[in-house]
Amino acid sequence: MKILIVEDDDNSRVFLERSLRAQKYEVEGAVNGAIALEKVRQWHPDLIVSDILMPEMNGFELCRRIKTDGQLKNIPFIFYTATFVDQKDEKLAMALGASRFLIKPMEPADFFRTIREVINEFETNELSVLLPPPAEMKDLCQMQTEALSRKLDKKVRELAKEREALRESEGRFRALIESTSDLIWEVDRDGTYTYCSPKIRDILGYEPEEVIGKTPFDFMSPEEAKLLHREFKSVAESKKPFATWENVNVHKDGRKVVLETSGVPFFDASGNLEGYRGIDRDITAHKKLEEQLLQAQKMEAIGQFAGGIAHDFNNMLTTIMGYGELLKVDLDKDSPFQRYVDVILSAAAKSVNLTQQILAFSRKQIISPKQTDINELIKGIEKLLRRLIGEDIEISIIFSERNLTVLVDPGQLEQVLMNLCTNARDAMPDGGTILISTGTDFLDPEEIKTYDVENAGIYALITVTDTGCGMDEKTRQRIFEPFFTTKGIGKGTGLGLATAYGIIKQHNGHINVYSEPGKGTTFKIYLPVMQSPMERGKGREVVPPRGGSETILVAEDNDDVRTLMKRVLLKYGYEVIEAVDGEDAVNQLRKYKDVIQLVLIDVIMPRKSGKEADDEIRQIKPDVKVIFTSGYTADIIHKKGVLEAGLDFISKPLTPYDLLSKVRETLDK
């Protein structure tokens, strides 16, 4: 059986053709009534299935012409429509001689059953075609015209609504594209821009029309462009999407912009690649934050290492300095060995300073914070700074009108400022200007994450700017690393800025640096502002060290340090009982509790820590006085619960003077 499908929608027509061929029918198709009429006359199908609303000749007219043609009128005709669905339309179709009037969509099984029914009726002559009289045909033509007019009017209204909805949708889409913070783009298969959203103005400084016809690679450095073009070509050949490609672009004003690019392919009707559509996200600020985080993590790791060596250093320096002091006292003043001892003690003192710098960098130095007015602190060291810098460099200081009270160790903050000014001086061998200014800045919740400080709010800001040679980005990123220096051999240890970094961080502040070659350098220091008024404390009278006759338990696991302490105390009249670890200290206290008046105990010892031993000692003798000592760093001591209120502590390295002063001070309480 031969069936002709008349349908102007390609998808619907092809679907019906394939479905009927699968049912073993011979099928042809036509896109409108005019073409269908020609095929009917040439091909003589056994059945016609036709839509109604089509260009050139509609289905009603095709049916009328078929049924009024003496040679064609017996061909069964089925209407299959989604537009003409009311009773008037069906009545007109049946009056024109149609066998069935079917409404889309229809289940395939029901559609095939109807096809078979019509064919069976035709073959058994049960399909009657009652043509209307000529007088009524004129009325049918009028009905057909009215129906088509009605449907066309409805279709026009529907199309107008669709066009308005499309216009609104395009407006929303355009507003969305123009308001998003990302750049929306489209390129052809060669990577040439065919569309670019207005966001290009904010990201790269160009107008959209300036980039149309160019490629993304035209806005990159030659090396970056070559690399990314190779990657794009490979992806385009595979016709696959890509995501989060990082690439460095050059802004219209010359600065670098880091973009994160993602795209998906789109194709023509034949499946050929036409190009890619995607987005560019500006991640320049994010990359800077990421670099700062990596730098902070690197500095933290170095700091942990630096703090870890402090204990051993301090024990060794305690021994060197202690025996050096004893040797100096025992030698005759005219002894030629006195100068050797002086050199030893001088080197030891420098080693102590070096260790303290390392501890300051690692943020594990014990500090003595006080409420300090930054303006007053800078005024106090202004003369010293001017002498330090020299006459060929001008120092200008601008103070904030606000009272900037912070909780800092004044001596350490002074050390930071002097270090920054010294570096500025060295960067201006031919003279220049140093500007120191104070003020405030507000750090929001996002900035405190970047700056690694605890609380958002108002921070005191100290800015130190010079007009020196500046530094490149590679140097700037390493400037706070310990032992990194750009000065010649013998002109710097590389610990100055590392120490400054550690001091500021230990005060819950932040320090950063801005610099470009030939454009000078600016350091900014952020310190949390105290809201309470300044409280000025009175100085304490220093009690000179003196001896005594009390009995002291010295608990120290380092043999050299313990022996040194014993000799110093014995020399100044004290009685000494030794303990080699925490458990031994408890046993010795239990054994000599009636005579021991003071326990000098190391914090970290084997078998029992100093704090654990102290807890047991106080149960045995609650009124005994205890001094803790340690060469470990302050954070470890805090974890052990030693630096609580009311507990006495002395840090290593300690000199005989320090030891005797602390012992006498504690016993006299």
C-alpha cells in the first residue's frame, strides 16, 4: 500500500514516514498541498494523510481538489492536525469528503489502527464518499475560507504573544548578561570573537565592538597566547567542553589580569562544530589572596622550625654565659685571660640577640605588652631615627589626630620601626625621603582572613614609605623570609624584616609591603586599636641580686645547666638539693620537705613535666615557693599551663645575675 504524507513540519513528516515504513508501507512526503497534488497525479497513492494549515495550498483545499477530481476522488483522505480541533473544523473536513479527522498527538498504535481501518473500508467498498451537490460546494468553500481566516487570525495572535514573550526573554537574558560579574563570550571554530558581553569594559578595559573579529589570544603575552592557542586547538578538534583554564591577559592600561575560562561547543544542524560559548571570570584578586596564603603558610612552617631550635640554643647559651660570668669573677682583674672571657661573653650576648630575633620571627617570644599610644611612641624615638638615618635623607612624620592606643610591647615595636627606617636608608644611598604616617583603617571579615588577624574592626595603621630603588615582585614575595637579604656579604643577616614580621604577627597584627623597581617601597603595619583609655603604670624598682641561706631544690634534666645553677647558688650562700627529672623532684621534696623553701624547676623534663611535678609538690608542701624555667618557646609553655597568673617564670638563656635576682625576689614575697 502507498501512503502520501502531506506535512510542512519536517520533524513531524519524517517521523510519520519512518513509522509507516516500519509497518511495511510504501511512503512518500510533500511539504504543502500544491506539491502533494502533483505527486497524487503522478504516483497515485492508496491513502493520503494531510495536515491542514500549510503554505501555498492548505489541507482543506487539497482535499476539495482531490474529491472533485473524477480520477482521484476515491483515494481515502485522512486529516491529521493539531491546529484545527473544534467541531466546525471536523464538520467541514467530513463535508469535503475526508474519511477520518484525527487530532495530534496520537498514540502510534491508535494511529496505525486507524490507517488499517480506512484501508480495509476502501478495499471492501465500505468507504463511501458522498460528494456535496454543486450548490453546497460554494457554501463549503466559504466555510473553508472562514475556518482558515479564523485559524490564521488565531495563529497571528499566538505568534504575536510568542514574539512578545521572546522579546521579554531576550531582555531578561541581556540584563542578566550585562549585570553578571563574569564576561560572556562566543567564538567561532577558529577562536574569533563573534560576541562579547559589555563586562569586557570592566575586566580588560575594551569596548565589546573592539574585540569582535579578534581572538582571546590577541590580549595575552606571546608566550601565554601560544600555549593557550595550542590547548584550544586540541579541544576544538575533540569537540569537547573545557573548564577553569587559567590565563593571564593584558588590560588596555597595561596591567595583568588573571582570568578563569570555561566553554562548551555548539553545532549546526548537521553536527558540525560552529564554535564555543563560555564565560571568563576575573580571579586576579583571588590569585593574590592565594599567594598571600601560601606565603603565610610558608612563613608559619619556617617559624615552627625556628621555634623548635630555641630550647637547645638557650640551654647551651645559659651554660656558656653562666660559666663565663663565674670565670670572670674568679679571675684576677689583671689576668690576661680577662679579655678572652670578655670576648666569650660578648659572643654569647650576640648569640642571645640572634636567638631572640629568631624567636620574634617565629612569634614565640615572650612579650610584655602595654597600652601604648603609637603617636607618642614615634615621637619618643624621632630623634633617634634622625641620627640613625643621617643628614642626607629627609624624614617627614604625619601624625593622626586620633589617639591610637594599642596593646604592644613598646620596645619591640620601636625595633620594628627602626629596622624599617634602616632598610629605607640603605635603599637610598644618594639620599631621599622617608615618610612615616599614622592613621586608622577598617578591616572587614574578608580582609581579616587575608591578613591572618583575629577580629574585624578598626586597626591602627603605621605607614613607612621611602623614595628608594624599590624591588621586583620576586624579591617582594621573599622579603620577610629569615636569612634572605639583597645586601652584600657582611652587610646584613637577613633577620631584620623576618623579626619585624614575627613581632607584628605576635601582636595579632599584620605587615605587608608594596614596591616596584625604581618607585620606592611602602610598608604598612596594622595593629588592633584598644577602645579603653590609656592607663599609665608606674615603674618598678629593680632589686639588685643578693644571696641568702635558704635551701633550694634545683630540678633540671640538662646536666650542664643544673651544675651551673648549683654553683651559682652555692657561691651566694644558698643550700642546694639536685633533681634530674620531674619524678626525682617530687621524691626529693618529699624527702627534704621540712628544709626546702624554694623549688627551681624546668618546665619540660622526662618522667614528669615541671607542671605535673609542681601539682604533686604543692600537695606535699602547699606553701613552698616555685620558679619555673625553660628554654622552650612561650607557646609551648602556655600549653603546659605554666604562665598562669600567680606563677613565677624565668626564661633561658639566663645569667647568674638573672637567676639570683629572680630567686631573691621570689623568696622575699
